[in-house]
Amino acid sequence: MSLDLVLDAFARSPAIQDLADQLPARGRAVRVAGLPGSSGAVLTAWLARKLPGRLFVIVAPSPGDAERWLSDLALLTDAAVALYPQREALGEDEPHYEIAGERAETIEALLRGRLRVLVTTARATAERTLVPAALEQLTLSLTVGARQPLRDVVAALERMGYRRVPTVTEVAEFSVRGGIVDVYGFGMAGPARCEWWGDEISSLRGFDLTSQRSLEELREVTVLPITTAGVREDQAGAGGSGREQAGAEVPGGLAEDAAASPALGASAPVRSRPLPSAPVRLLAGNPVALERSGQPERDDQVVLPLLAGGT
């Protein structure tokens, strides 16, 4: 749902009309004042409508502010909006599955060019992560009729960080019963049940976590990795540093060249490399960032730096 009447009224302001034609050049910034409360979100929604080919990035000062931006934008625009949250723990892998899953799903959507507005925090843009490399190397696609031996799928799920359990009851788990694998992972709308005939997948269905009863038929399921341990093991085995590998760590998990790949699919190359921690440089061409001032006396000001490309 979008509040078009609000955006239409906002657009009638002469200052706002001038702003759309005067977005800053690369490496420059424009400071916009007089935007208290949710006005910054209204500005973002209006810019997303005015410039449909651009990616907009909200850099909030704190997780709470990021959540407020996300809630406001959900009401103001029909464009695809997602949150890239900062970690709540030290180390590469986030132990809280809700946060880890949201980070992986957001980066996956960004790499595939499905996002129009990305909401994150200043700290998240500076965090280094191997998630893009893990998404490239470990993402598992299950398709009815595909020849994918059960033992290979089980090995892949274990390498991706999934826990093998007798019965799947929550995310990040899988179970094996004869020729049937149940899995519930990141990137999935719900748990899936995969059945084999020999080495071929004969059936894919959703299932209910409570009753364990099979539900609707599925044609394909994409399972995202839980951890990046598999990537780190590969790097250690190759004897090189993370910066020398194709899947090197990058700030914010945002690899600069991935969105330019032709297919933007799981098999598309992701040429990751270290990037400056602030301001974060994003994937798609010409992204525009909006950063709310973290200073209380300037909470009505929004900075619009163009982080990559030109206008």
C-alpha cells in the first residue's frame, strides 16, 4: 500500500521539485533541512517514484531508527524495501538466526537487483562480511526433475550450517528420513519436503511445522547458507588470505561488481573486494544515499550523497 496523496502533496513543494533535478554528483552531498519526523521517508518514497531506475539507500544512526524508516516506507511506497541490520554479536557469523537470515536475504535480493530501497545503519555499512561469497558458492537450488543425489544435498546443507535433527521444527534445520529431506532455511517462505526417486528429485512440497503434514506442491526451492564457515574453510585450504580470494570480505556485504553480471543468478560471478567502510559503496549504478543526522539538534536534516556513478 502506498499513500499517493501524501506523495502528491509533497511533490507540489517548489523546493522538492528543484531537488529531484539537483541530486549531488559523485562524491558530493546535499544537506536538506526542514524534514522532521517521517518527512525523510516521504522524501525517499517520492524520489523512488520520480526516479524508478535508481537504488536508494537509507543510512540510519541506530537500529531503532532503521526500523522506523522501514515501517514508514512500507506505508509510503510499493517499491521493494528491505533492511540490512547490523550484527548483534562479534565475529563473522551472527548467532541470532532472525538477524542472520535478514542479512543474507537482503544481500541476495540486492545482488539479484530486486531492491529499490535499502535501509541499514552506519555501523552495518562498516561491518565486513563473507555473506556475498557464501551466497555465490553455497546457495542450493532444488528443482523437481533435477538429478541431485540425496547424499550431495545432505552434504551441502551441512556445509551451509544447517542442523540435522530428527524432525524440523524451526528455521536452520533439516532432517532425513529414507528418501525424504525436510528443510527450513533462509530465503524460504516456509519449510519444504523433498522426495527422491533414485538420484532424481521426484517431488517438492511445503509442509506444516506443527502437524508435519505435506501441503502445496512446489516447483523449485532456493536455500541460502546459514553461516560462512564453508567459505572460510575453502580460503584456509587454498592457503590465501581473504583479500586474495574471489570471495574476499567486503564492508557491508556489498560487492561492487555483482549487479553488473548478466544473469544475476546463483551462478553469476561475484568479484568481491575490500571497499571503504564509510560511506558504503553499493552494487547498482548511481545509488543515492540518504543519511539522517545523528545529532539531536539536527534531526530535521537529511544528507543526500551520491555514492557511485553520476547523475
